[in-house]
Amino acid sequence: MSEHYKKAGVDIDRGNEFIHKIKGFVSSTQRSGVMGSIGGFGGLFSLDVNKYREPVLISGTDGVGTKLKLAIDMARYDTIGQDLVAMCVNDIACSGAEPLFFLDYLATGKLETDTHAAVVEGIAKACKTCNCALIGGETAEMPGMYAGNDFDLAGFAVGVVDKETIIDGHTVGLGDKLIGVASSGFHSNGYSLVRKVVADNNVDLAKPADGLDRPLGDMLLAPTTLYSPLIGRLKESFEVKAISHITGGGLLENIPRVLPKSVQAVIDRSSWDIPPLMRFIQRAGRIDDQEMLRVFNCGLGLILVVPADQAQPICETIFHHGADAQVIGTINKRGDGDSIAFA
């Protein structure tokens, strides 16, 4: 049965086996609002409209870029699922949204049930951490589209926020402070450059690089930090005026996205240290500081704009939440200069 399709490279039975393997992971992410179970033609979610005065839905979609290629080359699939969830859920959390549900898309030349189930397990664990239900997805087996063990991942997240509590930067004013929240590494951006530097220098991923205390490959595969739970906690107790998730474009291009045109973010470059891992890549690749700031998060995965009198209590709360944070700058009046400056 379906022998011709199997000879063409698509194994329906293997696909069914894969669905069976991941059902437990998916069901572990159940939260209030989820309707039905995996296997339908669409994921169902019932929004509790009584919980919000004016509910606004916020959606986001993303992938993990060429960090996925690094994971494939190292045959390490236990972290990449968190990267996928974080890249989507962190984005919508920047507007103050509570994540509701997530869908994933996995495309491959040949479905490897154990390998790809490990990826979905990582997605499910990250969703559970964010109280975000994994309510569906798609697995596409497309022989001829992907070489060898290559596959691709994409994710789609939906969250909700009350209209009056949306964080959009419109209240940012002079004297507000910028807080930098530590990243776990490169997160999921800049890996085309990272991989080129590693290849050009024949660096052994299985060994610690110069100045580092862990194998380079392990450090490069550190999963993207899930900021959504932290943002939710901060929003309950403090006035957070703007949030920037530092992804593609680095600090230079992401911070201005959340600022009014009338202000300038002046950042004290000495207020934090670029992590040793990133310094190693910078030295090995002979990358100047300006490009580092435009490509990578440079150790800060999230930037918050907050009232000056709340900056220190917010940093202390972030620390108690298990993350590092410090005040890195101030909002000033913008003249003829750019919307971001480094002092």
C-alpha cells in the first residue's frame, strides 16, 4: 500500500509513526482554552474574553536561521526547539502579550522519527515553560528539496493583551532608563557569520576555544532565552514603557524600532561586558565593534525602557528571576543625530 509513494521518497507509515511519537509532547502543553487534540485540520483555541476588557491578538512567526545547520552538523537536536519557540514568543511578548498557542512547521527530505521527535519535544518543553499550548503543526517530507539530513523549522505564535496595556513605546520620555537583560549567547542570529568564522579558522567544535572553558559547539548551541515569563512578571508590578528583542540587526537596529522619533537612546558602552564567546568570534573573524553591534546581541538579548525611579527595583526583580540585568543607558532628546548613540 502506497509503495509507489514510498519509492518516490515519502513514507506515509513513517509519518504516522512520527505523529504517534510526538502526541505525548504536545498534550503536555495543554492549558486553558485548548480545544480538541492533535490530528485535526486546524488547532482550536477558545479565548476567555471575560479575562480581558479589550482583547487584542498579537501574532509572530520566525525560524532559527542557520543555527539549525550547526545543530544538524553536530547531530544535537535537544536545544533547537527552544530556539524556535523563543524567537516567536519573545517577539510577541515585547508588546506585553500573554502567549496562548504555538504551531510549528518542520520540512525535510526524509523524516527521521527519533531525530525529529526530539526537536518537537524541545518545542513542547519551551511552550510549557511559557504556558503556551502547542496546538498543531505540519511535518512535510519533501525528497529532493533538502540534502542529506538537512531540514528546516518555522514557528507561529499567537498571544493576547488588553488594548490599554499594550507596550508600544509611545510613553517613552526624557530621563527614562534602558535596562539590558543578559542573553544566553548568540541566541538565533548571526550564525551565518559565526559558522564562516569557525570554518575559516578550522576551529574544533568539540573542544574549548581560546579563552573559553567549554566546548565551542556546546556554547554555540546554547538555546535562546525564553523572556516571556519574565516580561509577564515585570508587567504585573512595574511600568515597562518599551521592550526590544535583540534579534537580527543587533542592538543598532532593534532598539530604535520601539522608540518615538523625538528621543535618542544614549547607551554607555562600558556598562556591560561582551561575553567571552562573542569576543572570541570577534577576534577570530576580525570583526569591528560597529559590525558586532549591528549583527549580534553582544550579550544583551532584551532591552527594556523604564522610568528612572523603577530601574533598580526592576533589575533586582530580574536577578531574582534568575537573569542578569543592568542599567545601560538613558533616553535623551534627539537632535540631528541618530535614534541611538553610544557613549
